[in-house]
Amino acid sequence: MPSHSTPHRPAPHAINLAQKLSLVPDRWQPRVVAEMNDYQFKVVRIAGEFVWHSHAETDETFIVLDGQLRINFRDGHVLVNSGEMYVVPKGVEHKPHASEEVQMLLIEPRGVANTGDQGGERTAPNDVWI
């Protein structure tokens, strides 16, 4: 009977999101903590207003770990509290806002700019891992 060897895999470990968030140096600077297929999981700390933007090719998932996120739309808004999530559909213009610091997890395809179609000075470097 032929022997089958399996490639060496590192010991599995859980990703501690609070610990990863403590390594994020600045607000509005998402950092990748994991990948699944072509999707990245990014932790980010935010406070204040962001820019109006949209993502023409993809939905964007916001999971609030701590705080309250307000996502403004041209025709209203949604509040997302700790332990809640919201998916902004592709092509929908939105503007995240946090009165006080919010810590969250974003899920989006690899290569998506945080400012979407808007660009500008708030655009964070992409694909930065911690």
C-alpha cells in the first residue's frame, strides 16, 4: 500500500482580534489579519467622519466589535452596535461615522481600496498585514 504524506502545517491557532487591534497604529488604517479565498478580514479603529464613497464591484461587510457605527446613505442611515454587522451592497454610496472610537472587522475582497471610487488623502495602503 503506498504511503501518503501530508504537507507540514503549522499548529492551528486562533486570531485574537483585540490583540490585533492593539497593533493598529492609527485610525482609518485597516490591517489584514486573515484571508479566505480572495476575501480579506481587516481590523480597523475609526472615529469621526469618513468620506462618501462606493464600491462598484463588491459588497462591504462591517462587523462592530466595540462601539457604535453609523453608516450614512444619501437617503438615510443605519446604526450598527457592538456585536452587530451590516453589509453595504455593491454600488451603494455610503459614509461611515463614529462619534467615539469604534473597533471593527471588515470583510472585503483582496485589493479593495477603503475609499472605493473616491480616492484621496484618506486612502489607506492596501494589503498591510499584522
